[in-house]
Amino acid sequence: MQPELFTRENIHTLEWPATADGQYARNYLLPIMNDPQKYISNVHNTQLMIAKVDDVIIPITLTDFHAENTYTVSPYSHYVSYGGFEEVKHLHNPPVEVLIKLIMNPVAWYFKRAELDKVVYVNNYLLSTNLYPSVNSEQLSALSEALPLWFPDRVIVFRSVDQRKNPHIYQALEKNNFEMVLSRQVWYMDPAEAMRTRQYKEDMRVLRKNGYEVVDGKNLSDDELIRALHLYNLLYLEKYSYYNPQFTFEFMKLARDQGTLYLRALKRDGKINAVMGFFIRNETMTQPLFGYDTSLPQEEGLYRLLTLITLQEGLQRNLLVHASGGVGKFKKVRGGKSVTEYNAVFAKHLPAWRQRPWKLIKTISKYAIPYFQKMDF
């Protein structure tokens, strides 16, 4: 098998596979390929390309440093701007926060100098979580051999690799000399198991008490889409970090009109107060769009209600729920199980000075992973 690479210049020659994953990739990637910032405004200095191996479509992003890049295209934003400088505030330990920031300043300088952001991200849909299609070890090996030839001056990084859903991907990449570097802790939830927890029953009671209607996103008006985007921004940008993807109204329209996300909204008295959007791949679902009106009282329970309808959608379709990272204790009491997610990194074709920052991150990973697991991040 010979992998093929497609850019904006030759994308018209790509024969899209007549599979569910192939058609989804076409609906999602073709519009974004022409102008990524039209759909995610904080994607800078980034080209979106497509690799095809047999009938498997794998999106690829090429990025160069930009201080305001979303972490989904930038390892610098991931490990330094977001993970280094912003995440420490969640430790709620001012002396430790000061110490970490003092350490991070020279690290940030070094990572810029060592061109950490000169990367190719593989299987990158520009989202927080990138589910893998059905891809076998031979196809991964063929792609692993082709990537350094296509991009001889860049580090190759497969995003969103873990040993829960895709152990064969982890093993195949290790066999091809990729090194596993910590990305984050993520959570998987089995809806059938979650239903048996006391919290699930309590969440159902809150849904009935607060009188929300669950609305199919296909029926949302443009004004309601604008409201839905605002709710995402309130949670993921204003509360968490502006290094999360900054979706635009065009992204929301693409989700509604092309079905690139299944949208669900919680509506009461004619007003949407919470929204979630998920996609499905390889018997798993994940929710890159999640948001609610953070000005409403906590008793509304909007985050827990969004989680509830996520689990209900998963149960209805017999899917495993990839619940992404964060709020681990909340997910744990609803049956969630954590697993370490990795960036699989290949840099052996590059000079030693380009490899060193990734070796440093891997060394730090050895100490960070047990801590993340202990703290249920």
C-alpha cells in the first residue's frame, strides 16, 4: 500500500471512500481546508492536508509558531501557554503556582528557540479529542514511513493516542519507533455502567425538576446557533482558556447543516441555556462542543444535565463515551475511568537539537502521569 497526500492544490483528485468515516471526513474537512480560520478563529500559521491509506482518511496539520494558536494545532500552546501557565491556577496553591511559573519562563524560551511548534499533527480534526477510524497496523506502518519523507524538516506527532480504545495504534506506533509523550488524562464512560450509579438517578431527578426540553440541533435557528456558540464560549473560553478552539458561527452552521456534529440543546421557556455537540467514530462518541449559561445558579445543574444527555445518546446507540479531560471526580462518580492520553512523537530524522525538547517533555511525563492519576485530573 502506498499512502497518498492531498493538499488544497490537488484535493479535487481525491476519491473519497464510500464509508461513513469517509463521507464524514469529506463533509467536515473540505470546507475547513480552504480557510481554517473561517471555522476556528485561533488556528494560525496552519495548513490542513489529508493522507489517504487504502480507504482510510487521516487529516494532517502543519503548524508554525503563533503566540495565540489553539492548543489543538500547537504543542507550544498545549504544554506551555495552556498546560504550563494557565492550568497551574487550578492547583489552588499560590506558592506552588509561583514556583511553576518561574520554572516555565526559561522552558518557554527554550521551546521557542528549539522550534517546538514545527510539527505535523496526524489525525488532527482541530478538536480537543480526535477519535481514530478503523485503521490497521500495516496501514499505520505505511503512513509512519511516508510522513518523514513528506515532511523531512518536521517532528511527526500522532494526536490522541491511548491504550483504552486503540491499544493496537499505541503498539503499532511504538513498534515504528514513536515515543509516547504525555498529552493529558482523559475519561471514558460506559453509559450502561453509568446508569447503575446513584449520580445518574440523581441527575435524572434534576432534569425532571428543572423542566428542560432536549432539542435536536437540526431544528435550531441561526439566532439559536449564535446563542449556542455563546454558551460554549462562556464555559470553554471564558471559564477555562482561550487556547481552546475558538469556534465561529460558520463552524456551528457546518455542524447543523452538514451533520458534522449531532447538536443537542437544553431549552426552557423558549430559551436555550445549554448545548452539546458530538460525533461518532469507530463505536465511540465524543463531545467537542459543550457549554452552558454560567451566570445561572449552580442548582440548575446544567453541566450534569449535559453529561446526562450525553450518556443517554451513548446508551441509545450502544457507544462508548470519550468524555475528554478535566473534572475527573465528577466523571468518576458517574462510572468514568481515566486513561493516559499520549502524543506519539517521531523525531529521529531530525538533528539532536530538534529532538531534545520532546525528550524533556517525555522526562517530565514520567513524574506528571502518576500525579495526574492520583489527583483524578
